[in-house]
Amino acid sequence: MLLNRDEISGYQAEIEAVGEAFFGDATASFIKYIIGNTNTNNSESHRRVFVRTAGSRVVAFLILSTVLDESEILQVAVKKECQRCGLAAALLDEVFDFCRKSGISKIFLEVREGNFPARLLYKKFEFEEAGLRRDYYENPRENAVVMSKNLSVSGAEKPKK
Ligand SMILES: CC(C)(COP(=O)(O)OP(=O)(O)OC[C@H]1O[C@@H](n2cnc3c(N)ncnc32)[C@H](O)[C@@H]1OP(=O)(O)O)[C@@H](O)C(=O)NCCC(=O)NCCS
């Protein structure tokens, strides 16, 4: 579900709680920035927030940044007890759909070199490794793998079997 600004505000604490477990206070900083720089219907925002909920609770989120016809996945996280249920895959499907409809033809992301669950997720969705940023992350220091995916303008993005 793509959130508008009011919905982001309503879910703020829950999104931050899901993100904090993996990214410390970086998620809270992103959300605060987005709320402060988004108009009500989201049309002028270059950062967007997608969530998956269970009942009324946020269990997964993805933050997407867009400039012209390129987007970057800034963060994606799924609550630990809800992982391996297809939530990240569903968020990626929704993002691909959003990008295609918005004329976005390329998606980038960075991922810790040792984050194999995430790298397997992106590989399954046919992101390709585009480079390495040495010592990009702190605490712990680690290389970032840069990945990218070209989006077709028609047809659904199907993961590899
Ligand atoms: C990476 C992450 C987002 C995956 O979320 P998820 O909802 O568990 O992933 P899904 O259930 O949609 O899995 C889709 C595919 O990703 C891969 N995958 C996901 N988690 C995996 C794991 N622990 N081990 C191996 N492959 C994994 C698999 O290919 C999987 O397909 P399959 O279930 O058919 O084998 C989740 O582990 C997470 O939140 N991690 C912490 C935050 C993070 O590292 N975010 C990414 C960096 S920004």
C-alpha cells in the first residue's frame, strides 16, 4: 500500500519501530524528512513509503526515492516474526508496478555485501550487480553492493523460479 502524507504520519511510530531493529534511527530520520517535505496527496514528493499491514499493524515497509525516471530503494524491512512469508516480494511487486505506471525505467539500491537474505531477494527479482562501494557502511564497516534493474514498460515483473 502506497501511503499519502497523513497515512505516513498515522503509521509513523510503527514504521519506525519496524525499521529501528535493522537500521537504528535512520528510518525515523527518513520518515521525519518525508512528512516535512510531502504535500497531502503525495504528488510532489520524491520519496514514497509503501507498507504491508497485518490487521492495523505495519509489518513491513519500503522507502523509495525518485528523481526523474530513476528510483532508488532506500530501505526495505520486514518485522522479524513476519519474514519469509513473501512480504518483501509483495512490496517489490507493488513498487515495480508503481514505477512502470510512473514512467520510471530504472531502479537502484545498495545492500551490505554480507546481507545474503536481501541479496537473494534482489537476485530473485533480477536486480544485477552494478558495482561495489568500499567501506560504505559503518557499524560494522562493510562494502556496499550497488544493484540495478531495468524495468520493462509492459508486462508484469515475475521473479525467477
Ligand atoms: C531482506 C528482507 C527484507 C526479506 O524480507 P522477506 O519478507 O522475509 O522476504 P520474502 O519472504 O518476500 O522472500 C522473497 C525471496 O527473498 C529471498 N530471501 C528472503 N529472505 C531470505 C533468507 N533469510 N534466506 C534466503 N533467501 C531469502 C528468497 O529468494 C525468497 O524467496 P523464497 O521464499 O521463494 O525462497 C528481510 O529479511 C528483512 O527485513 N531483513 C532486514 C532488513 C534488511 O536487511 N533489508 C534489506 C537491506 S535495505
